[in-house]
Amino acid sequence: MDIFVKKPVLAIVISLLFVLLGLVSALRLPVVQFPVIESSAIEITTRYTGLAANVVQGFVTEPVERAAMSVPGVDYVDSKTVAGQSTVTAWLKINEDRTAALSELTANLNKIRSDLPADAEEPVISLLRADRPYASFYLDVSSDYWKRFEITDYLTRNVVPVLSSIEGVQRARVEGGREPALRIWVDQVRLAGYNLSSQDLVNALASNNVVAAIGDVKGEEQQFNIISNSNLKLAQDFEELAIKDLGGYTLKLKDVARVELGERPGIVETRSNFDERVFLSVWPLPGANEIAIGDTLYEKLEELNAGFPDGLHVGIAFDSTLAMRDSLFEIVKTLGETVLLVGLIVLILMGSFRASLVPLTAIPVSLLGSVAVMYALGFTLNILTILAIVLSVGLVVDDAIVVVENVARHRQQGLSKFQAALKSSKELFSPIIAMTLTLASVFLPIGFVTGLSGSLFREFAFTLAAAVLISGIFAVTLSPIMSAYVASPRGMETRFAAFIGRLFTRASNSYGNLLIRLLNWRAQILTFSFVFALLMIPFFLFSAKELAPIEDQGNINFIVQAPPGSTLPAVSENLKPAIEAGKRVEGAGEIWQVLTANGGFGGIQLSDFFEREQSVQEILPGLFYELSQVSGLKVLPLLLPPLPTAGQFDVELVIKGPDSYENMLNYGYQLVGEAYQSGMFMYADTDLKIDRPLVKLKLNHTRIADLGLTSKDVSDQLSFMLSDQYLNRFDADGKAYVVVPMVEKDARLAPDQIMNLQIKGPESTYIPLSSIASLEVAAVPRTLGKFNQQRSFRILGSVVPGTTKAQALEFMEQKAKQILPAGYSLDYAGISRQIKQEGNSLMFVLLASIAVVYLALSVQFNSFRTPLIVVVGSVPLALSAALLFTFLGFTSVNIYSQIGVITLVGLVAKNAILIVEFANVLVEQGKDLTTAIIESAKTRLRPVIMTTAATVLGHFPLVLVTGPGAEARNSIGIILVAGMVIGTMFTLITLPYIYLLFAPKHSASVDAERNEQVAV
């Protein structure tokens, strides 16, 4: 535009504004791993104690499921029911308003409360992060001499409130802690010998350990509160508690029980390596800035440790942000390498440091301008936006290179600085606008993609588009006049610049001669191009597909599955060989574990990527083999998912059917067998297992009634002796202890031993349980699962290296269709659901991007034919070239490579625009089509080579990069580099002949005559 040549200060001010706004914005942008995504789930837990799982499912689970399914924004609802408890989880769609969903669900549950049994507990609602089943931080609390319950009490009072107050933290809680308790271990044999029952102990404890409000004494001038010693204070007080008068001897509690201060049994045990620990878990809110939380957490821990009592220390067992920080550091390092490489190639190809200043200036202006746009749009600095900035380094110099090359050519032809700048501004305004809008418009359809891909790449696409648009603004404002001042006139250029110029001249002439010689072969060239373009279809179909490539995040997690009926101490003991195997892994650090009687989970923190010889992908198979040798448990090593998705397993196929769980189990076993036979799975299993031992106590109600008892009398007495429920509390040294009486462990090692327990009847008669009840042992499902209100089970699996999750899932789908009878259907959970939902959605975006590019060029050229030449002459061949490398296994078809393919469309189209637009100008000047296209191709060869070289070398570090997060960058880098190199070669050869095939066959005189007719 003439105004910027005539008023260069205006152009300078515009560029300075971009720089200043970008610098200010860069200091204010939050830093996270991925764009903020709200991936939430709502869990509803309802206890219905004492009832079998099938009863709980019918009376509790089903009404709650109906309430959850009717909440707007719910993706799916699944449930797990065990004896006495129902757990229903409503999984929300990505970026759904969790607050609104929570309110709607609460209202729905209130409506169906009358449908639930009256004696069922109130449903408890919890908000969960759907993309992570465990906390982001686990803090390891150790002490030299403190007991576990003392640590728990201190942390609950003094540390949890501090951590919960950190901005962005949803909750902090103690894991593996214990509640202090006075344990009364009853000797059932001695109790029976004194003709006593548990009810006698209950009465004695309840009557002699009370907190009584007696009252006060008031005088005329003073008032006295009265307290009594009815509340026992010491363990010795309990031992001396009178139980029964035996005629001269008072039977005391210590005669029939062992009393000790200890802890109440817990359901969770946490360990660091082989040592028992107490953990603090910190759970960020969905979408919170975890790096900022981590920074604050480390500051708080430093303050807390400084003020802790001697012997107490809190460290970090697991920090999920370490991998995030490493990935961000590596991609920022790649950005620096990219800037250096692009600057070097620009300097070499321009042949002059002065001339290279123009495209080099475009880099900070465009990048900082895009940062300002990011801040204005509410984006964050994350792996994907920084990747967009890395990619833009090789793109933003293109327009500036075209301008400086054109101005230098006019200066070589003898024009003055002002004339050269003015002429170039007029010549290049249209093609630069076309190129800029073309590349920017490629990313427009991504803004309308929903789901995970859209949420992740919307910021990426708009950041890259902003950088390209700002580079176009720089090219039409400051570049022309700046180029005029740095370009040397004829005979004044440096030796190196002259040498580079001669090389390009020879290359241009040779290229022109080659095009002329190939004129007679154009039919063969066009045929070859058509066939090669069609190959993109088989290349795509036979390429490995996955949601995202597996990355080395410096962690290997593991899941522990315990046999049915296991105890927490047994799980902890049986896991020790697995911990030993984990410690033998190269670079293994602390191994943290969160265990329950059913199993648990944990992780191995590895040393830095560059300090290890093996990646986690290489370590995993060997570790899996060693862990498979562990007896008594199943320990399954897993890699962290590369994207924020739900689920832990590589494959989670849901089978829904109308049959009973017993009938469904057979199909589950068949599918697991097929999975192992395929060779694709390192591990496969089903979550439907009917092997949980259940002891059914069958009461003889007639006999009980004859004895003057009720079923409740029997149940209450048995519950006292066999459960961990507390009876009351007592205060010792300012701490509240629960009182937990229970039969000694030796009397309840096997189910038949409980038949010796004494039940107290009317008139102080005592009856052995065996006289009023019998035992029956049965196997029942561990859990009753449902998916979207239908009975279901899942096939879970981890794939072997070299097999993608999508390949394994497709195989299991085929086998399921062969094995399952009519009435069964398939669904998906976890990562498998994301694979099915995302699928090839970005490939449809690719088609939309090509359409948008075509329409944008149609408006720019005021023609439907010229854009067809640009698109057909460049895009199909480049896409086929890129997909050739996915077909050959250099990378897979994943969301990163698909984004690379979409970007490639705009890049190769830019080169075609340069050639076609100048050819049209020459035709308008009266030259025939052949002469025009050959001359245009020769003239534009240098800017095409220079922009392609800048793009290729700018993206080449992505191909070679290693370290955390490298696999994703490798994938997009391979697509762009291979596609640009091969695509540009094909474009330079085939585009001229496609132009001759499609260009209008008329001269400038015909156009002039048509214009005159239109004017008339």
C-alpha cells in the first residue's frame, strides 16, 4: 500500500505496537501444560448397609441412574454396585458447566429421594476430575517417632487447611491415616467360660464410660459447675472396669479382654518404597493451573517444614507437574533452536546481512504480536500454543522474504529506493494478502470442532493464524520501505550476495529450460501426478492410527489387583516383590503406593530423560514381565496418557447385554482369550468376575423366636463382636479416642469359628450361635456394573509396543461382533471412547480447510478457475507425500500429524499462489499461457525456494528433538518437513502443466473487449 511507503513512520509505529503489546502480554499469560479443559465427572455414592448387591442395585442404583441420565451435558453414566453400597458416576462432556450440572443433579436426586428406601443413607455427591483418577500431588509424611494416628491428627488440624487454601485446589486430604482408638480385644473362650455375652460388655462399657452433664451449684454470689469422673481417662481405667459380680469376686474387663491404645483399622494404606507412610493428596479443580499450584505448594511446604515439631517432615512422593515442566522447557528450547536455524538460512539465502534484517525483524514482530492476541483472547502459554509459535517461526518470514527479494530485483534493474519499494508494494499487495489469508483461513474450521481435538487445538490454530496474519501486516506495511533501504543497487552488492544471486540465476534458467523440455511429457507428468495424488487414500487407510503418540513423562504407574477376599496387610506384603522389581528399573527413584484390600495403584518416579539410556516405552515390556512373576497379586504397569483423557487402560471396550452376569461372564472370557491370541495385548482382562467369597449366615427364625429373641437381637450382638464399629469415645490427654471392642483375631480366622460365639437370651441365658444359625459360602460378582442403565462388563487391555490403541480396539470390536449374540451392543469408556469420538474428525476439518482456502482464493482472484489451479496443483501431491511417511511407519495418523497435514495445505498453497498470480499478470500483459507460466515459475523460483527452505529448516528441529514431549513434536515435524520438501518439488514440476490445462484460453485483448462490453 502506497501510504506505508510514503509514510514509513506509520509502518514503524504499527510494528512497535505489536512488540510492546506482546512483551506486556507475555508477562501476564498463565503457564499450563495444555489449554484449560473442563473434564469433570460427578460421583453419587449411596450406602444401604446390610443388603446384597442385587438388592442395592434394584432399589438404589437404578433410581439414581435415571436422575443422572436426565442431566443436560452428560456424556454417559456408569455404575458399580457392591453389597451395601451403590456408586453411580455421571461423566460430563468436555467443557460442560460442572456447576450447572451439579445443581441439576442435586435437584433430580431430591425429586427421587422418596423412591429410595427409607433406611438408605443420603446420597453423597462428589465432583471428580474425569481426566485423572488420582491426585496431582502426593506428599510423603514421615516421622522418626510419631505414631501413625498422631501424624494423622496433626496433619488434619494443621496442614490440610493450609493446603486446601491454595488457589485452584479442590481438596486436600490425608491418605493412609489412622484414627486413634482404644482397642478392646475380647477373648471369646473366657467370655463364654464366665457365661457372658457381648451384650454384657456393651452394657458395661456404655454404662460406665459416659459424659454426663450433672449441673451446677449456685450461691448468692458464686456459681460452681459440677463435673464427674463418669468418663474414663486411661486404658488402665478400662481394664479395671467391673463387668459382673461373681459372688465375692468382681469380674473386670481385663479378665476377659486385652485393652490397648492403638488405632482404628483403615481401608487405605500408603507406602513409600517398603516403608509405611502417611500421604497428603492435593487435588486441583478441573481446569486449574497445576503448575501455579505446584509453585505455591512447594513454597508452603518449605514454610511448614520449618515450623514442624522435631522428627516430622513432609516431602514430595509424586508431582504430576514435573513432566509438564520438562515438556514446556524442551519446547521452549526447540523454539530457540528454530529461531537460530531460520535466521541462519535466511542470512545464507539472502546473501547479505542487511537484506536478511527484513525477514529477521518479522520474527519478533509476528511472534510478540501473536502473544498479544493470545492474551486478548484469554489463551494460556501451554505446550500447544508454544508449538504454534515454533511452527510460525518458519512461516512468518515467508512474506518478508518475498518482499525483500522483489525489491532487490527492482533495485538490480536500476530503480531508486522509493520506486522499488512503491512498485513492489503494488505488485505484491494482492499475492501477499492472498497468501496470508490462505494460510490463516486453513485453521478457521478448527475453531468449530467440538470435543477433545477442538478444545486442545483451538488455541493452537488461532495462535498460529494470528502470527501469520501479523506477518502479512508487517509484509505490506514495513517490509517494502525497509527492504528498499537494505537492498543493494546493481553492482553494489557484496561478493557473497552476488554469488548467491548467480546461483539462483543459473538455477532459474535451468529450471525454465527443464519446464520447456518437459512440455512434450506433460501428459505423462499429469498422469503420474494424478496417480500419486490418489495414493493418499491407501496411504491413509493402511497407516497406524492413534489418538496421540505415547510420550516419555518420566513416570511408570501401576495398578494392583488383589484376589477376592484379600486383606490390606496381605496386599501390602505380597506387593514387596513388585517393589523390588521396580527398584531394579534403570533410573528408578521413589515408588509410591496407595493400597486397599482390593488392590490399589502407585507409580515409579524415574530420573531425568537424558540421564537414562532407556525410554519408558523400552522399559515397560521388561518391567511387565518381571511384575507378571509376582504371586498373590496382579501388578500392571501403565504409562501416563499423553493427553488429558479419562481412563487408565489402553483399551476399554464396554459390552452391554440383556443376560444375567453369570451368562455374560462366558463372553468376557472368550473375548479376553481372543485378545491374548492376537498378539496385540500385553495384558487383557474383564472387570466382570464372579469369585468374591460371601458367607451367608442363615438364621433359623423359628428357633430364635422360640428362645424369646429377635433377628435384630442376634445381629446387634454379632455386629459388636465382628465389626470395627466404635461404641463410644473417651478423652485421654486432650485427644478423643474411639472405643472399639472386637473379638480377638484368633477367634475369627475362619467362617466356622464364629459359630462358637455366645448369644445372650432372655433371663441371662447364653446360646451358641451354631444352635440358631448355619453357614453357607457362595461366590458372587465382585461388582455389578451398568453402563447407561444397561447391564455391562468391560474388556480392559494394555497393548504391546508397536501396536496402537486404535488397532487393538478395532480388533476387539471385530471379535465382539463375531462372538456376541443378538441383543448385545458395544460402547466405549476411557481412552477408547476418545478414540471413537475423535476418530478422524480432523480429516473432515482438512476437507473443510481446503474448501475455505478455495473460497477465499475465489474472492481474492475473482475467479473460480484460478483457485482450482492453486489447490489442485499443490495440495493433493503434498498430502500424498506427507501420508507416505505415516504409511512407512515414521509416525502415525494422530491428532498432531493431522494438524500438520492441515497446516501443510496452507503452506504449499502459498507457493502455488506466488507462481499462478504472477502468471496471470503476464497473461494480462499479452503473453501466451506457456510463456507466462514458464516465466512466472522462473521468476518466483527464488522466493519459493527461500520460503520453503525457511519453513523446512524452521520445522526440522521438531523432527530431531528428543526428550519429554518429543513424540508429538516429531509427528507434526515429520509431516511438515516431508510434505513441504516433496510437495514443493512436485508443485514446481506439475503446477505449470496444470495451469496450462485449466487456465482460460484467451488473450488480454479478449479481456479488454469483454471489459468494454461490461462498461457499455
